[in-house]
Amino acid sequence: MTRETVTPYDPAEALTCPEAIAAFMTEAFETGDAAFIAKALGVVARAKGVSELARQTGLSRQQLYDGLSERGNPTLKTLIAVMQALGLTITAKA
């Protein structure tokens, strides 16, 4: 029996450009799952640097880690602040 080596994968490492981040977040929003969206935004925050994002939004690192986790429930104000700091917008479609 052969053993396979499994390497941990961190999606934050793949988010190296604005287009990748936008595509990642678009797919997250399309799920309609608030917990998944918060977690995805947390992945993007890690990719961009939580400390820098905290400085740009005026939120603490702990607020970002807590709110942008799978169990987090960020307010709309937090969501908008983080999206703006990341250079993203929220768009509604019919």
C-alpha cells in the first residue's frame, strides 16, 4: 500500500491579484450563505494582511478575526469597510 502525501492548502496564497480576489468573493456571494461569505472575506483579509486591513478600516485585528470567521457575523458597516479597503464593491443584480 502506497502512502500519499497531502499538502495543506491555504486559499489565501492563491489570491495574489485583484481579479482573483474579485472572482473568489463573487463566488462566495453567489452561495447566499452568510457564514461562508464571512469566512471567504476572512481568507481575503489574510491574503492582504489583517494588520494592514485593520489600519485601513479602523477595526482591531481581533474584530476582523472574529467577524470574518465561519462563526462570525459581521455588521453591514464592517462588511462595507472591509470591502472598500480591499478595493471591492457590492453590486446588486436582478
